[in-house]
Amino acid sequence: MFYTIGEMAQRLNVAPSTLRYYDKEGLLPFVERSSGGIRMFKDEDMEWLRMLGCLKKAGMPLKEIRSFMELSRQGDATINRRLELIEKQRQSVLEQQRQLKETLLMLDYKRWYYQTAQAAGTCAVHETMPLDQVPEQFRPLMAEWEAEK
Amino acid sequence: MFYTIGEMAQRLNVAPSTLRYYDKEGLLPFVERSSGGIRMFKDEDMEWLRMLGCLKKAGMPLKEIRSFMELSRQGDATINRRLELIEKQRQSVLEQQRQLKETLLMLDYKRWYYQTAQAAGTCAVHETMPLDQVPEQFRPLMAEWEAEK
DNA sequence: TCTTGACTTACAGTTGGCTTTAAGTTGTAT
DNA sequence: ATACAACTTAAAGCCAACTGTAAGTCAAGA
């Protein structure tokens, strides 16, 4: 069973032009063509496209994804190098998670800040607020800011 | 105590040109100038730059950050709208966390896949692997892939 | 006063990841 | 056989977020 680029694009919820672009950039070395030159996607291509989507969501640049696809096409001899790439990207995702957690704490602080300001009708309330009225979760954050000054 | 753009850039670990770009885009309405036109950063500007960094890490585009800075300059009348912006961005971060968690599971699966293939010397080991040898954590993932076919 | 390094602006260039356009081809339905 | 939608390529365009260049100005030390 084959799919045209339009059908595959719909299935993946991307624009056909995006798939053409990926193909041009060498990210889809597995795609076959009809005698007339039309791309014919197979069901098993989904596995590659899923991999591509995963690496993209992990923040891997298209160039590196292309390297990965090239290594894959070279077969079992490149298993080690593919594993290394995966582990590197895994570390990157763990780092992103750490970073997002920090960012969320900051946003939670700002949310509290503006909720409090809203209740008081003015941001000035924070100039006179004693430290022990700041929720505990935000104290390490504020200590850090002091250090940065 | 004042800092030049170079000193501030070093302190923030960004290029001076980046700060100039931000200023040009209206993200730094708080920066004062010397009589000769040199930017003079103050210690209290750090608070704004921290806010900027936080919003940026949260994935907010520079245009929106600019709106936020403009609202801030308008004082207490805009507390509500700033709170709304913060809450919107907080939701976005929660969604990014959800997404990253999913991505990590995928990468963990691929890591296991290549570790197993490495031990066997070939990816072919996965064609004959019975489902009950796949670690449990990855089963929901594989079920999803089946459904997508 | 003069040198020197860091600053200033305006503007062009770069990178990454698409998206659009134009001109032409394929393949299915009538 | 013909029409028509969906495909093809090459090339240009677009957007965000910088980054680099050129020409000139500022300010601190010898």
C-alpha cells in the first residue's frame, strides 16, 4: 500500500512542502519514486518519520537528523554511533527538563507576585513585604538574586 | 553604580550586540544613557533582565516580551494583563514539559533498541523479539505505533 | 593632548526551518 | 482524448533572532 506526499503529510499533520524540503535536505533517503518521479510513501516509512519527529521534538537540528538517517542506511556497522547520538540527545532532553523546571519556578513566583499585587491594587506591596510572607518555595530563588547583585 | 553594555553582557553571558538588538527592539525601555549616548546599566536593571531571560527561556517570542515590558512601564493599571500573560506562558511551559516527557520516553526506547542491537551485533534482533521481552515502560508506546499504521 | 579600546548607529548578512511561486509533468476520472 | 487535481523541481521569499561591518564618537590613562 502506497501513499502520495499529500496523504502522508495529512497523516503526519505537516505541509507537503515540509516533506519535500526534508527530502531535499536528505532526511528521507528511504522514500521511493514511481516511474514518473512521484514520491511513494510506504507504511514502513512511518517508522522513519516517527524517528524523525522524535529527534526533532528533542531539539536535534535537521543536519544532525540527516547524519542519523545516513548512518541508519549504512546498516549494522553504525549501531554504536547511532547509540551515541541517541544518548547525547537524551542528555540534552534531560538538561532541557532541568531548565524548564527552573523556568516554571520563576513563572510561579511572578504569578504569585502579580496575584498579590492584584489583590493589593499595586506592585508597591512587594517593597514593604517581609521575607516571611513570601511562600517558602520562592526563597531559594530570591537568595540567588541577592547573590547576583 | 553603573555598568557599560560590555560589562552587563559579560555578567549575563550574552554578546553586547544581543543587548543592543534587544534595546533596538524595545525590550530594554529602562536603560538610561550618559550625556554622550553611552548606555548605562544599573544594578536594578538586573531585575528586568532576569525577567526577560525567564520569559525567553519559557519560549516567549521577543515581540511579546516587548509588550510585557511596555505594560510594566505603564504601572499598576496593567497588573491584570501582565498576570494574564504570565499565566498563559506558565501553561505553555507545562505543555512543553508534557511534550518533553513523551520525547524522553521515545529516546529511552530507542536507546534500549540500540543497546540491544549492539549486544546482538545486529538490528535484526528486533524483528524476532517477542513482545514480552520489551521492557514494560515501552509497551504503551508500541501500541500507539500499531494504531498509527 | 593624544592614543586606545570600548562604545555608538545603520545596515547588511547569516542561520534554521520552512513556505511560496512559477513552470511544467503525472495520473486518474470521464 | 481531455480535463483536472495533485504531483514535480528550482529558486526566491519569509521570519525570528541574532551577528558582523563600516564609519564614526566617547572617555580614561600616559
